[in-house]
Amino acid sequence: MIDFKSELNDQQYTVVTEGEGPCLVLAGAGSGKTRTITYRVAYLLEQGAPENMILLLTFTNKASREMLGRVEKLMGRTLKGLNGGTFHKFALGILKKYARTIGFAPNFTILDSEDSKDLMKLAMEEVGLTGTSKKIPSAKTVHAIASFAVNADRGIADVIEERFSSWEHLADDITAAAERYHDRKRMAQSMDFDDLLKHLRNLLQSDEELCKTISGQFKYILVDEYQDTNKIQSEIVKLLSHVWGNILVVGDDAQSIYSFRAADINNILDFKREYPGAKIFKLEYNYRSTQSILALANSIIEQNKKQFKKTLKTTGIEGARAELLPAPTPEDEGSILAERIVQALHEGVPGREIAVLFRAAHHSQQLEMELAKRGIRYDYRGGMRFFERAHVKDALAFLRAVYNPMDEIAWRRMLTLYPGIGPATADAIYQLTRTGAAHKAKDMLSKRSHEGYAIFERDWREFEKKEKHPAVLLNHLVEGPYRRMLEEKYDEPNARIKDLEQMRLFAERQGKNLGRFLAEASLQESYAADAQKDKSEDERVVLSTIHQAKGLEWERVFVINLVDGEFPNERASKEIGGMEEERRLFYVASTRAKRQLVLSYSIMGGFYVNQRSPFLDEVAKHIVNAHMGRRTNDGGEVEYVSEDEPFVSTPRNASKPRSGFLSSVEDL
DNA sequence: AGGTCGTGGCAAGGG
DNA sequence: GCCACGACCT
Ligand SMILES: Nc1ncnc2c1ncn2[C@@H]1O[C@H](COP(=O)(O)OP(=O)(O)OP(=O)(O)O)[C@@H](O)[C@H]1O
């Protein structure tokens, strides 16, 4: 038996034991929201709820694994039947089952963002939306527009007008391209990430009986990070809670940081209207951070006008004030940080309790070099995922093509690996294959592609004969054709070959089902090559984007590159509500720290003198300046000397006092 | 016309 | 460090 009373405070306990019906938990950082829903799941199980009737939706699959692991530990048994994962993963599971109902074959494949962009490029060519210079939006932009429209459940024209107004004159062409894009996805029996949500919503909406059948399976639905869900996700939640009505969502409006994928804070603000009779809970004690860090965090978020005022009381010790580290140059910032990390490790702080957080993935470059120099291994989160790497996707293209022969993007990718075959020839071959006329290809193709095509034919014939078992197929590629290509192309192919071997190991653990493997691969958000849990990984320092750090916590946190234009990011600040969202990112970053927070930036940029982030000046009184002077010692080595002084905001950046908050939680 | 290869401009965030 | 584009070659 779990002693819920002693593990939770009174507010948390109330949620855990009285969280039936529609419930919203709205609470600040570190107040135990995640802990509360984790215990709620354990409580439901203890009360006899069947595990397969519980659905726990999280923001990442990693978060889901961690929470389920925690519940298993609490319950002292494994829980195989519990449904947990991201909206996308959940949607895919249902759609595989009901593919025919929505006009897809069950072997449809998933397009990642690069595939989607490539397909959009083709769609744009089709409608004549081509041309160079800055007069035409990039395929990435057009895809972003179409994607936002799906996620926000709005029209393309609307989205362009509101968020991409510089392309308003091309709205008709963009709409046409989006239509072609839609058709080609269907033709290719493929879905992008947005389609997973859209088709699930449509499926549930279109058939009352089916909606009953599906939603009847989920007696208890719990959603973490609800502030970052979008319109289509909230519609899915509504439909899924149709039969039982037990929907518990937790979130913090101050941590909403995904507006670019249409996260909509109205999901929280309108919760009571959407679910009449909903209970609203608050959690008001922060269990994570020291008083100093919490005071800083509260003062960050107070600068935002469009934010609910929430109480967040401390339970911790006072602790040290956040420390400001101005470095002379970006290189110096990297080495100062690396030295600080070495020092912390030396003091006995475990690597897993240290994190470096940054606004954008490429901000970590200098530091990575300095850590490498010192032989410090780290766990990296942000930027390109493992399954997005070019060589990994090349190999996957073969598996996709054999699993779903209509997958245009996979075919193009696979075919253009061969010499003499470019986009045009690949397209011709794909069209012939698709119509069952592959045998005609030899005669119809131009001479220069003959040799490459002959090699492809041989490779493909052999590949097709193999057992459709992902590990077998990958093994064949790594031993044979794809290894050959890598060796031809690179002087040093080994790192890439190793990645492919890692993928094969991953596939072995996934079992024999090719469809399952491809699904798992396209929704895996892991960054490490060793998807296999490396023991030492737990001990490593973490380098992460702030977005990827959501929900996590560390003893010591370094937030780096606090330079105006970088953080806040210039482009983001210009969007509607952009500056406030950047500030929320700073709030999320700071509230990851349990005991010690360090804020760094460099004074010199590449060509210009940097301006430090205005966010620093806004909260100046909560920061101490550890000014690091650089000098060369007698031995010719560069040293950094601490010249402590109080941090005083200069008038240039001093923020004007802001008027009060919009409203308070009480008004909900 | 289509494929390859070199390079200049460029980089926000993610399922 | 990656991608899109243009120059050049077949
Ligand atoms: N009642 C409690 N007693 C002891 N520790 C607690 C309690 N509630 C929460 N904690 C601890 O406080 C920390 C923060 O909790 P949790 O991650 O659940 O907060 P959260 O509200 O989800 O945070 P955030 O929104 O910032 O991600 C965790 O280490 C958690 O174990």
C-alpha cells in the first residue's frame, strides 16, 4: 500500500483522491504537477481501475516512459497494459487499426519534417510556386503554414494573414500547393505528423458509434503539460472523454512555449466552459528550488502582462543568488563554463545533476568543443534527432519502400543514392513501379542512368527476397549495398556504419514487425545513437535546448548565451506575443534549477559587441555579478579571474515598471 | 535535360 | 556544420 498522505501535500492529495470528472490542475513550476498525476495513476490502480483503461498523454515519449516507470515502482509490479505516450503515438496506434475507415492502407508510412518539406517542394513545383530569390516562400515555410492551419484548426488564408502576413499576396498559390501536398500524401499512402492528429480527430468526429467504442476504452484520461496542447489536441481529448468524462489535465500557463506549433493557452482558460462542472485545483508550494531561485523566477514572470498571477510559495532554503557570468568572447564563455563544470564534478556533484540550457541548438558549439578537450562526456538534447540523420534515413528509405511501395519520398531518396539517378529519373522510376510497369524502365530511361539503375535493380531484387524483419533487412543493408555506398562516399565511414549498427540493435529489440519498427523509428525523439540505454548516460552532464528541458530538474543549471537577439531570439520576439513567450522560456529555464543557477553571456560577438539579454536587466536585483576578467599568466596560459561586484542594471536596458496582471487564477 | 559538385549564405523551437 | 542554388559537364 502506498502512503499517499505522507508522499503528498494536502492540495496534491485532494487531486489524487478526488480527481474524477473533468479536472484542471493549474499550478506553477516545481509544484508537483507531474508528481501528482503520477500518484493519481497509482491511486486509480490501487482502487482497482483496470490498467488498460487508463490513458496518460505526455509531451514526449521519454516523459511517458519515466512516469510509467515511476508508477511501476510505486506499485511494485510491471504495467504492460497502461496506455501512455504522446498524442502522436497514441493517434498512430488507433489509425493503424482503423486505416481502412479513413481511406488508407494499413501499411501507410510517416513523413518526418524533412520528408514533408521535400514533398511540399514537389507540390509547389506542381502549382508553379517556384523561382529563386526571396520572392517565394521556402518549402519549409509553406509547410509551416499548412501545419499551423491543421494544428490550430483554421484555414490557410487565415493563418497567412495572421502569422505570415509577408506572403499574403501569394495566399492563393500557397493554398493550392497545400492542396497538392495533401493529395500527394494520400497518393503515397503516407501521413505527416499533423495528419496523425487530424485523422484521429476526424475519425472520432465522423462516426458516433466508433467514437463510443474507442472512448469507452479509456475510463481515465490524464494529460500532462496541457498548456502546450493545441486546438486539435483539445478536440481529441474532448472526444476521447466522451463516454466516461474522467479527464484530468495539468499545466502552467507560465510555461507555454510551443506557440509555433499552435499551442493554445485557451485550452486552459476555457476549460471550465468546455467542461461544465469542471473542478479547478491549485498547487501552491514549490518543492524544487531554493528561495533565491524562486524569487528570481517569480520576478521574471511578473514582467509578463498576459499571464495569470499564481501563488508559489517556497519550501526550500534561501540558497545563493543566481550568478551572472559575463565572458569576454564566445570562446571564453565556452571555456569558463567548461571549467565551472569540471569544478562542480570535482566537488562531487554527479554529472546527471548538472545541465547546460540554451535557446537554440547551435548555441552549444563552443562549449561542446571545450568539453571535448577536457574529455567530459555529455548527453545532448536538441537539434537533429538520431532518426533524422542522413545515413539513418537513407537506410530507412529502403525499409519504407519495401513496406509501402507507394511511399514516393522513400523511393526518391533510395533511388537518388545511385549514380546517374537524380530527381527526374527517380520520379520516372517511381511512376513506373507504382503502376506495375517497372519492367519497362530499362528501355525508357536515359543512357546515363543505365549503370546506376542496373545496380539498383540487382540490390532491390535481393533486398525484396529477404524476410520482412527489420533487423534482417537492416543487417543486409549494413553488410551489403548501403555499406558499399558509404565507403565510396566517405573517407571515414565508420561513425556512420556504427550508427546503422545501433539502429539494427534497436530494431532487434522492437521485434519482427516491420510496420511497428518504422512507426517507432519515426516517432522516436531520442538524440543519442545508443538508443540502447548506456549505463554511463545516466551519469552524464546534460546539454539541452530549453524546450527539451521542460519538466526536468537539476541541482545546477547553467543558462547560456543570454545575448539580446539570441535569447530572446530576434525572430521569435517579433511574432505576436513573441517577447512574452521568450520570457516564459527564461522562466522555464530558470525554474529547472534546484540549488544553483548560473547565467552566462559573452560581451563580444563575431563582428559586433553583444548586448546582454534584456531579461537580465529585468531581474537585476536577483543576480550577483561574477565578472570574469581574462588575463594571461606568466606561463602564457589564459586565466579567468573572478572580480565579484554587484550587478546593476544600466539605464539603457532598464525595464519600465509594468502595470498589474490581467487577472488571477481565482477568476477561472 | 538532367546529374554532380562546389560554395555562399545561413542557423528557433519539436512530434 | 547544412542546404539551396547555380555553374558546369555529359
Ligand atoms: N509533496 C511533495 N513532497 C516532496 N517532494 C515533492 C512534493 N511534491 C513535489 N515534490 C518534488 O518537487 C519536484 C518538482 O515536482 P514536479 O516535477 O512534479 O513539478 P511540476 O509542477 O511538474 O514542475 P514543472 O511544471 O516545473 O515541470 C520533484 O522533485 C518532486 O519530486
